[in-house]
Amino acid sequence: MATFLYSIGRFAFRRRRLVALVWVALLALAGVGAATASTATSNSFSIPGTEAQRAFDLLEERYPGQSADGASARVVFKAPEGEKITAPENAAEVSGIVKELQDGSDQIASVADPFDKKAPAVSQDGTTAYISVTYDVSSFELTEETRDSLKNAGNDAREGGMTVEIGGDALMVMPETGITEVIGVVVAGIVLVITFGSLVAAGLPLITALIGVGIGVSTITALASVMDLGSTTATLAMMIGLAVGIDYALFIVSRYRAELAEGREREEAAGRAVGTAGSAVVFAGLTVVIALAGLTVVNIPILTKMGLAAAGTVVLAVLVAITLIPAFLGFAGERIVSRKDRKARKAAAEQAAATGEVLVGDAPRDNGGTRWARFVQRRPVMVLLAGVIGLGVIAIPAASLEMGLPDDGAQPTSSSPRKAYDLLSDGFGPGFNGPLVGVVDLKNSDDQDAVLKRITGEIQKNEHVAIVTPPAPNQAGDTATFQVIPKDRPNSTETETLVHDIRDLGDTLKSEDGAEVYVTGATAMNIDFSEKMNDALLPYLALVVGLAFLLLMVVFRSILVPLKAALGFLLSVVAALGAVVAVFQWGWLGGLFGVEQPGPVMSVMPILMVGVVFGLAMDYEVFLVTRMREAYVHGESPAQAITTGFRHGARVVTAAAVIMIAVFAGFIGSSEQMIKMIGFGLAIAVFFDAFVVRMAIVPAVLALLGKHAWWLPRWLDRALPDFDVEGDKLRRKLDGDATEGGSDKEEQETVSV
């Protein structure tokens, strides 16, 4: 592996114009594809294998012509204080708005008058009413004229003293990440300048990462309509691709500068940097790809697409790092090193020339990394206990984790959708915002009317039910639908119990009457989604950790080091989940992070954090510990190897972690609750893993294990493939070639004399 990458690095350095041209051409091609592609028209959400999805599919089959992807909205009215919405002047105002909406757009499928006697939509106290609006197209296909018509509905009513708020997905727009995303990139640039002391060296990782992310996100945008990719797919790919792209470039540029400091020629230094640090980049990238691609085992299309898209962006980041980075290093010339270092080396070279000494490179110097490594090795037990106990305390809130999917009730209290949600909850009951849709398959039933009467009667007796609407059969008479309004809020445990009670009733009816009863709707889909996430978490964790354990065993030629890496990851991710629960569910420090409304943690969050954070955590493990392994293989003692690893890796890993935290934290400014929570969760997880686990717990454990950390049974050592990640074979080959070249030269000089 190292020898192959060494050849790639030297080739890219020599043919830098060709390599740069190829990547620029790919960026232009992806950009053109994104610019000319049609806009994604839906954010379809399906959960194969669940009852809610089977009911949804049955509805599409038995009720043809009814679009399930059409946008919807509710215009909610509340009468002025002391008045009724049913008062003649107020009712006339609302009816006028119904007419206004009907004439406002040709994309409207239906507008339901709240005073229609067949389906009234007025609260029992007569103060609140709502207009239901459905559209023929999805929210992403609505024209600006249609949106404006909906936004302006009720302006006159507001001026008359009525409260008018609009909810639903018709006004949903692409999430905004805000200025903090740009701040994250700026922080990354500042950290790189401090780390390298050179604007050229600092700018190179940023430029190459943006090129890789540009190609990846543009490709996703180009394929969004064809592959039905949701808006969060590109955001996650950008988030992950930008973070790892900067990190991978950072490690190779840092190793290149170290090779230059040892006196290598620039092309040789580029080859060796890609051969050694590039090997670590490839395997670190593989762990991230395994973790993201492993999301396919959950069997939820939206997660599969998000994982594969982000994994593709990581692959691009790896390819950019091992090809475009050495090409840009060729363009950078001596400016990749700070002016101060260039002057120091020039002075040393002049002094060596004057004295006749051979300049072999800079001698190893102590730095913050070596001092920290020695401190940890002096007090390994204290550091280990402090790290484990500290993360354990932070992880405590994770035991109270409540999961769900956000609805309008999770929106900021100042937003119109949230105000509409609260008005409906106050006027019609907490469960009104989360109705359950019952679907009855009557195909195998003999007495359909009796079955429907029994079903609705039994459901109405349930203590958690507020209202059951009369069943509505389809034209064929083989299917009927009805609505169940729970007494409790949509994400409550009582509503979850109600869903299971109705399904248990359906099992009884199927065995007795042949009729099948399903429960679907947004609330039931959310419940099924959360349960599927819970069921998939342990198998997914076992798959990802197991594959990565085998991969790290090949990289480190050890059993205990990969085991330590996996256990450390579990500790950091549980602590990060505890922090997410404390901030987003309990509301602690919520104002600091823009959390206006605490609520359940998104169902997707734990499994997404496991997938993403595991891959990123292994980055630091690979980059830090491979340098220790390299030093140990080359003859240093276990203690010396730890110090050497921190001498070369601590500053770079610290800079990489700060950059990644800055990039992820930039997404906390998003207007979308899901993106905000993901950004916070990933940022805090990287902080825990990089600075507590990798920089404290890892050296403490290695110090306690000593030489046993690198133990591997001989039979297993022979069975595992040797990819030479630490570059030992490459070093011997290059040193051998140099020796042979030097002997030949000496022999030629002797003959000529």
C-alpha cells in the first residue's frame, strides 16, 4: 500500500498540471450537471416492512388518483377576545378567505370550508376554526405566486382583530444554515494558519476540501430529482466531506513538511508523505465509508441515500488527498514552509557549507505533545480515571433519552407554524395535531358493515381516544378509512400505546372476521420509525464496529489497540448523546444553542451519530497511533513510541479536531431542527473523542499496557494481510535503493581515478 501510494504521490507531483486539470474538469462537469438538473420535487419518506407503510401502500392502491405527495396547509383562525368565530361578521370573513384561496392558484386541489355541515372544522367553544388546503403538487413544486397567495390569506382578518396563523408543509423551504457555517470555515482557516505558520500551507487544505465537496454536492444536486434525494442528503454530505477533506489534507501536508525538515527533495518528500500519511488517510477513509455505507442495513431509504451520498463524498476526499494535494504541493514550492523556517534552514545550510558538515535535517525537538505524553505516562491511572468518570457523568442524561420525529410543535415559538399548532391544540385538544388514520381491508370480510361498526365502537371505548370519525369506504367497497383523534399529544407515550392497542384489535378481527386493520398517518409513521431505529441500532453497531475492528487489526497488527479504540468510541458517543439529551430534550443551555422548544431527540440521531462519529473517531485513532506504531516498529521502546507519536501527531490531531468541531458547529445556526441537532451532536462528540479519548485515555491505556499493546498471535499475524501502513517496507526499499545508488557512484569514482 505505502509503495503504491508513494508512486502515486511522485507521479502527481511531477504531472501536477495534468492532475489539477483533471480535477478542475470534474468540478466543472459536476457544476454543469447541477445547474442543468431539474429541481428535486419531493422529500418522500418510507419505512419498508412497517404496518404504517403497508397501510400507506394499500391506500395508494385502493384510492387511485389521490396524490399522497401533495402539499397541504391549515389556515387557523381565532376570534378576537370575547367573540365567536361563528359570529356572522367573523364567519363571513373566513368564508371570503376560502373563496380567495380557491381563486388564488391553479395548483390547489381542494379548500375545505370550516363551516361546511358535512365536515365542520370549528372548535366546541366556537372561538377557533381552520381552513384545510391541499395542493396537486409537492411543497417544492409550488410557485411563488401560490406561496404568496397562502401567506397573504387572512391579512384583512388580522387587521380586523382576528388571529390568523398558517401551518403545514406548503410553506416549507430549504433549511438555512446561517452565517455560522461560514464562520466555521473561517475558524478552520485561522487554525490552519496558526498550525502551519504559512498562508499557502493553510489555504491548500481549504481549497482542496472545497473542490472535493463541490464535486460531491454538485453530483448529489444533479442526481437529486432522479434518485429522489432529500434536502438533508446534500447538507450531511457537505458537513462530512468538508470536515474530512480538510483533515486528510492537513495530515498529508504536515507529513510533507516533516519530510522536508529531514532534508528530502520536494518530489521525494511528496512521495513519502503520500506513502505514509496517505496510507493512514486511506484506511481512515475506509472506516468512515464503512460506517456511513453501513446505514443501508437499517433498510430505510432516506437513511440509505444519506449514508451512501456522504460515503461517496468521503471517497472523493480521500482521492483528492492522495492526488491533488501532492500536485498542489508542487505548485506551492518553498512557500509551503513558513518564512521563519525557510530563513532558519538557509542559515543552517550556509553554516554547514562553511564548516563542511553534512546537513541531515532538523533534530527532533520537544513540544507540547511530547510534554503531555510524558505527563500522561507518569500518571496513567489518574488520567484514565478522570477521563472515564468525566465522560460517564456527562453520559447520564442518555438514560432518559426520548425519541421522536419533529413536527410543527418543535418549531420556534415565534414561527407561524408553531402558533398554528398551539391554536389547534388549545381549540381542539392536544391530539388534534397528530391524528391516526385507520385503514380497513374488507376484501376477505363477509359482513362489512358489522365489521366497521365493531371496529369504530371498540376504538371509541379506549381511554386514550377523543374522537373516531365514521368510516369512509372507497368506490369498490373493499376498503374503508377513518380517523382517530387521540386525547394526548402526538409524541406522548399514551398515543404510542393507543396505536398498539388498535393494532392488537386488528389482529383479533383478522382471526375472527377476516378483515385487516392498519394504522398509518404521520404519527403512526413516526412511532414505527422510532421503533425500527431502536431495533436496528445494536445490529448496526455490531456490524460497523466489527468490520472496523478487523480493519484496525490489519492496520495496527494488534488486538488490544483496536479493542481500546472501539471501547473509547462507545464512551464518547454515549457521552455525546447525554449532552444532546440535556440540551435538546431537557433544554439545558438551550438558549445558547438556539433551542427555543425542547422536545424528544430525533429518532435518527443515535444511529446517525454512531455511523458518522465512529468513522471520524477512527480518523484520530489511525493518524495518532500509526505514528506510534511506526516508531515502535523502527526500534523505539513502547514509552518512547508514545512520545514520538505525540511529538508528530498531537498538534496536527488537535488542529484537525478544532477544525472539524468548527465545521460541525457551524450547522447549529440552521433553521432546521434536524440539522441543528446533528451539528451540535457531531461537534460535541468530536470534542469528547479527540481531546478526552484519543489525547488522554488512549496514551494512558497504552502506557499501562506497554509492549503488550502491540501483541498479536503469530498465526494471526501470518493470516492477516500486510498493507505496510506505517511504511516500514517502503522505508527499507528506499533506503536500500539509496545505499545501492551511493555504492555505484563511489565505485564509478574509484574506477575513474
